[in-house]
Amino acid sequence: MKLRIDSRLDDGAFADVWKARDELDREVAVKIVRASGAAFSSALDHAKALARANHPNVVSVLSFETVLDPDSNAEVECIVMELIRGTTLAKRLSGPRFSAPEVKTVGEGIIDGLTHIHSLGIAHGDLHEGNVMVTEGGAKIIDILYRGSLAVLSSGSRQERLKRDLINLRFLLKQIIFHSDLDAAEATEFNNLLDVNSTHKEIKDAFLRVTDPANLSDTTRILDHAFRRLTDDGFVEGDVYASALIDETPASVSLALLKKLIDSGAYDQKHRAYLKALWGRMPTYQRGQFLSYLGAALDDQLPNGRWWPLVKMLPPLRKEGWDGLPTLSRLRLEKLITRDVLAGHKDIHQVIVSASGALGTHAINLWPYFSNPEELADNIISLLRQNWYTQNYVGSHFLSILPKLAEATDKTEEMISALAVAVRNDAKIVVNKLEELPQEWVGRVRQP
């Protein structure tokens, strides 16, 4: 075959690829291996493997020829392949994001191409972003790392090579989804649909399921994705993770996601930053709907149900969240918290923590919003005047808020007097944490 080399397409450590025309005036790609004879022998084996493939998603090898090397001007052997107009997947993943239709076309092409290669008894062996070309019509797999036919291998070795290819395939597909206009949760969903031994068909079915346009607009499915990410073991506490996750959570499901969190009782302290992020981007009317829903749930669960995940949702929302609760729900919750403080006690010698006064401890964060903080202050003063157990309960949970609570309710003298009773009674937690109080208070509490 006569070849006329026109221009360089790509170069690497072991080979250069040139654009050329053959004797039929077709544009082709010519690959010239520049390494040792052993390297060329390996490349020749790769090309022979590719030559067996006849599939639109696998590059076509046309022939093996001798050509004049444009660099050395020496005659060298080369591999003549179809000219692919496109770019490597590696370059595309650092460039423009894939549209939803492109994700489906490119991903399906890679799956079909690898399935065809495996059907020939060949393992690719080196499937990565640089060995996939993205074209206008989809994708083409190139450069098989040929190591002999699978037929001559033991059953275990054959399965291991195929399994490695399939693992690499799944990784490529997830990268494509991440670098696209699709919700990144689709990549998680794709992974969740598969197990370690998933077949070509199972991988393709899972991929098409998460990229099907009919599914992409399914609000219920999008909500389920977001909820799974919120409640899975990989959730990370803190602002950085919350900021990244909120960017991948469609705003359209914010309210529904919070309602689902209420219904499940799955909210925990680690979700605090993410809750604040969701709250921050919701319009006023949706905030009102959320707080009405939360108020109804609190009414249903207090005082004997599973109320604690619900109450924990209120401090991050601050005064706006508290004031936005339905009036009856808010007043009832305040009363229950204030009253539960009186049930509090703590035995420092007991390993098992008592649930008595557990609801009352939430006054620590919520009391500034109470309509009647005087009642809370009176209850705490009463506990400080009672016994060692009630005094240690106050010391364990409320010591840090006492100065501000006393100032807000004009009960500073009563509070200091009650603390002095607890110190004289040697309530260990109060005594040990006394220095956390203002020095003026400490001096007066310790006066004989």
C-alpha cells in the first residue's frame, strides 16, 4: 500500500501517529513505533488483536506496511488504521462537560466496544481515558494491550483479565457522568446498581437506567438519590462537604428532602452544616412549609416518641426557625423543655446515662428564643438548691448559659445564691467547672 504522510497527529514515548493518505486517496492514521524491536513486536501483537475487531466502537486496523519515517527518513514498519476525528476521552474530561445525550452515546459506545472485544476472546488490558477516542458519533476504543488469546489461559486468569477490564469500564463511565450536565448523584446510583461481579449486560442496563431521559426527570428518583447521599456512611460532617454536596443537590428537591429527613428521623448533628445550606437556599414560602411540617412532627412525637432528631434540627435555623414554627407547636415545645428541666438529675458514679431531663437539655441552645425564659431560670435555680444529683445535672449542661440567662431574666442574685448552695454541697461538676463563670460570680459563689 502506498502511503503519503501529511502531518503528525500525536506523539508518545514509544510511538508517533501521523495523518496520511493511502493509494485510494483515503485519509488514514499511521502509527510508527519508535522503541526497540521488542516494543514493535508488542505493538504488532496489539494491532493484530485490533485487526480482528469489526465494530463501530473499536478502531479499525487496515494493514501493516513499510513507510518512510518523516523524522529519521528511514524505512520503518507501521500500522495503518482508520483516521478517527475526535479527541481522547482524557482530554475531553478536562474540557467541556458532556451533555446528557452525549453521556448516553459515549458511554454506551465504550460498553458495546469492550463487549465486542471480549466476544473475540481478547482482553483489552489497558482500558483508560487515553485509550478511548470521543468522536462526533460516540466513542471508539483504541490500543489493546494484547497478551495472547484468552483461550490459552486458565479459567481463573481469564476471568481475572475480563474482570479488570470491567472494573476499568465502570470507572470510565462514572467519570463521564461526573463530567457532565447530569446530577452527580447518578454516578452513585450507577455504582449502587452493580456488584463486584456484574456482567457487560448488567453494566449496560445500569448505565442506561441512570442516563435514560425518562428517568432523569423523575423527581422521586432524584429525591431518593439525594437522601441516600445524606444518610450513607460516607457522609462527612462540616462546611466543606456540605458546600460540595449542596452543589450536587437539585434545588427542586430541597423541601421534599427535608420532609423525608423529618419522616425518617435520620437527622443527626453531623448534618448541621448541610441543613443550614438547604435552609439558606429555600425561598421564604418553602421555609414556612418546612417549619409547619416540622411543627406537626414535633406535636406527634413529643413527649414520648422519637422527638430528639426533630428538636436537633431547630438550633441551626436560629430565631427565624424557632419563630416560624406554628404558634401552638412552639409554645408547647417551650413548655415541655422547660418542664423537663425539673426532671433532670445526674449521678457521676453511674455509667449508664439517665434519660431524665434529656429534652430539657435542649434549652441550652433554644432558650434565647423562649417567650418565657423566666420559668426556665426559676427551674434551674430550684435544681441548684435541691440535691447533689440535680446540682450536677445543672453543672453538666447549663453552667455556660447561666450568666446570660440570669441577665435576661434579672435573676443574677438568685442564680449566684443557688450556685453557692451547690458548691457548699460539693456537687463535683459544679465545683470543677466553676472557673468557666465570670470571675465576679466565682468570687461571690465561694464567699463563706
